Amino acid sequence: MTEQQQISVDLGDRSYPIVIGSGLLSGGFDLSPYIGGSTCLVVTNETIAPLYQQALIDSVHDRHIETLALPDGEQFKTLDTMVSILDRLTSAGFSRDTTLIALGGGVIGDITGFAAACYMRGVDFIQVPTTLLAQVDSSVGGKTGVNHAAGKNLVGAFHQPRMVLIDTNTLSTLPERQLKAGLAEVIKYGAIADLEFLAWLEDNMPALLDKDPAALAHAIRRSCELKAEVVSDDEREAGRRAILNFGHTFGHAIERCQGYGDWLHGEAVAAGMVMAAELSGIPQGDVDRLRALIKAAGLPVVSPKIDEDAMRNAMGMDKKVRSGQLRFVLLDSLGHAVVSSDYDDAVLSRVLSPAA
């Protein structure tokens, strides 16, 4: 087991740690101190349950534990699925001092967190992300929710976890496509906030794709540090936190228009980042640099063929829209992002109608 690393998300009396290490689900960490009551519900999916559920249970001592394995896939990120968690909590007779534990990727983390926010007006939950995307992004920051037919993550709540436990060993069973999808969010952090990290990613992309433990540990830690800093500064996305959505306005629209689950979230965000960079008006060399890194990660750099009006309608439901005005996370330089409604609509039309 490698040395554990810890990052703090500073939110006053709701601050919590992100613990990163290998072997944390193999006797390397005791979750019990983070569980205030005598009961907990482990929510996972049918893919992850046979891999890591027992190891997680073994890391919790002197608690009554129930489990629930949900279907696997973005298409199940719905209110109906969330209600099935509430049904399990009520049938078990769990009270307000129970703790929910989300074991899985971003879908499981978002649904479980939302259920925790709703059950008895809010109970504790813990994030144990098992995909790279969840480890570097969705498990940190307290955004929870489900998709709606009108758009992605339209129904949800801000509800911070008690802690985030990242066992990098779980990536050993992660399919290659899921690994690459997670790398999209890692690249995002360099593009919006850390040019030095972006350069490191350019140098180390082959090692990351080979699942080199040291490279992955560094990428996860730096991504979590950058997100924790932004979340601590702006918990509820009143300002700066919106920069974490770089590429997501386009990406969410792609997901909605394609049908959730066709393109993975990270794949849609990858193409969306290239689109956002092109809309930003930064030097073409910087756009090409970002495109080359995304391509090196094995991710798409061009949106699928989608009608421009359909994309615009989907983007109209984006949570950054204000008074009917689209706002995008744009780059004023590579390594620094801003939220702006100042864009050239003719350029947007060109971006929404890729030649390839």
C-alpha cells in the first residue's frame, strides 16, 4: 500500500477530507469514524458490487449495513432510480442518523448524494468513487442530482459528503473507454487553471493510458487540489465555480441530443472543450494544442453530427443561462477560464456545425 495523501475541502464546519491511496479498500482504511450513527446503506451498481462491495463492508466496523445494487448506466440516472434508494431506506426503517455510502462512478455518486440530501431532509453520505472521472470530479464538491428529459442534472441539490475515499487500485478494473473518459476531466483542470499541469499531462499521457500508478496518483491529486480550491471559494456556483463547467455546455447538449449513454460524459466533454476553445477566440495554436492533447488521450475532438437548432435548444436549458442569455465557460488564455456571454454568434454557428 502506498502512502495515503489527504486534501481538505475547506467549508467551515462542513469541511471534509479527500483521502487518496492504493489499497484503501483492502484493509488500508477504517471508514467507521465517519459514520455517526449505527446504520448505513451502501449504494453501488451491478458491475461494481461483485468487485468491491465486500471490501467496503469490511472497512466499516460495528455498524448495521444494508446494500443496494442499482442497474449500471447513465440512462438509469433518473428520479425513479433515486426513489428506489428512498424506498430501501424506509423499508429498512433507517432514521436520520443513518449514512449512505456511494460506491461506484459518477452516476452512483450523484444519485446517492441526492437521495441523502432528500431523505429526512438530509442525512450523511460518503463518496467512494471507483472511476477516474468520479475520483477527479463528480465525487468532490457536493453537486448531486439526476437527469431530466429536458436536460442533464436539472434536478438535484448541493449536499456535501462527510468524506471522499479514493482507492486508486479500483482503476485496475476500469475499462479503457472509461479511463479515457475520466482523462477529459483531468485535462479540463489544466486548460482552465494550471498551464504547468497541462504541460505535465502532455508529457505523461502515455503513462496515464498505461495506468501507471504514480502518474495516476499525481493526476488525481492535482485535479482534486484544483477542484477543492475552487469549491472552497464558491460552494454553490455563484461565481468562480462555474469555470469547472468548461466544455460542459456543449457536452451536456451532445449527451441530451444523442441520448444519455450513447456518448460517455467524458467523451462529450472532450469534444465540448474543443468547441469552447474555438469559441473563445484564443490563438489558433493554443486551440490546436488543446485538441492535440485530447486526441492523444484517445478522446473525440469533433462533435457528432447534430442539428444546430437541436443543440441550441439543448444548450438553452444549461444552468448557466441567465435571462435567456447563453453563457459559456471560455478561455481568455490557455490555463485561465472565465464565464462570459460575450461571444460571436457566427462563430458559435460554425462551432455547432463541424466539417468532419
